[in-house]
Amino acid sequence: MPKTKKATSKPSTGRSSGPIHDLVYKEIRYSLMVGTFAPGEKVSLRSLAEQVGTSLTPVRGAVNRLIAEGAFEVLPNRWVVIPPMTEDKFEEITHWRIELETEATRLATKNIDAALLTKISKINADMVRSVKETGDRTALLDYNYQFHFAIYRASESKILLPMIESLWLQAGPFTYYSLSSPRDLWNAKFHREVIKALKAGDANAAAVAIKRDIVNTAEFLKQQGQFGQPKLRRVVR
């Protein structure tokens, strides 16, 4: 597996500025959610500090928060590890992702306006172009996150959004394995169906398309991802 590299450019995450400790936490958390790290990967606090461009102190605080959320497990000598994924856990995460994300999509439908439709259409087009024109997959999971959460935030639900984020935090590292997928996994077919349904104001059709998108990727990951202790683990120093 290739070594993790700090991204030089990626879609805007929409994260707001704030105290350095909160910013570092959000940056590392986001990296986990979009598959920057793989299950079973060992990471040092120093490497995380280099990635986010800060000192060890805010990184240590962020990692402690993420350990409490189950995103990291502790190893000796200031190292942490991304927990491995099990089949049962992945099945349960997928189940609840479908339940929560389809409901958020239904709620969002009534709040979708022309500006948001333009935004998600552009994100989707950029994602497709990154595969077709450059073959660069480093930004794919960023684009995918931006597409989904632009919709979920439009639900204006203060209950659903944190729950969905928690599921993405747990599942994010496992999506790393989707980057080796054939191009047709990233053809954005279901994203286009979502956009079409949102334009029509059809909440049920939009929810069905979101479900199909989740299931399609989950089926690939079940076949290609490494459950349990991965055979090959990157070590980020």
C-alpha cells in the first residue's frame, strides 16, 4: 500500500475556523472519515502533527478525543492504530447509514434550492472528471463526502447529522479499499439519480438513490476490503 501523503489540494470541507485544538481535532477527524488512513494502520503523534502542521500538544488532545470516539486505539510509545473492521460491525454500520442517511435526504428535499443543486452537481462533476481525465483518485473520497454532507446538512436536523458523522468516522478508514476499485464504481450513476430526484422535489426517489449508492459501495467493500487484522499495514511515522 502507498504511504499516506499530505494533500496539496482538495475540495473545501466547509469547516469553520476556531481554536487550534478544535481545528486540529476536526482536521484529523475529517481525514479518518474520508479514508486517508486504512484499518490497522499505525500512526505516531508526530506524523499527525506534521500532517496538520502543528505541535504535538493539540494533536495529543485531538487523539484523546478520537480514542474516546473509537476512531483510534492506543499503542505504546505515543503510537495509535486505526481499529480493524469486522464483517458484523460493517454490516451494522451500513444498516444504520441507510436508515439515517435516507431519512436525512428526505428531510433535505424540501430545503434544496437552485444554489445547492448547482453546488452538488459541480462536486459530482469534479469527482467524475478526476477519474476520467486524470485518473487521480486521491480526492475521490473528499468529493464523495462533500456531495453527501451538502445534502445531509440541508436536512437541518441537529440530531441526524452527528449520528451520520459518527458512522462515517467508524467506516471511513475501510473506504480506503474503494480506491482500488474499477472505474465503474465511481461513475456517479446513483449521484446523478439523487440530483435528478432532488430537482424534481421527489423525496422518496432521492432517498432510494442514496440507499442504492451506499449499498453499491458497501458490496464492493465487502468483497475487496480486509476484515479483521489486515494482512498488509502501512506504517506512518
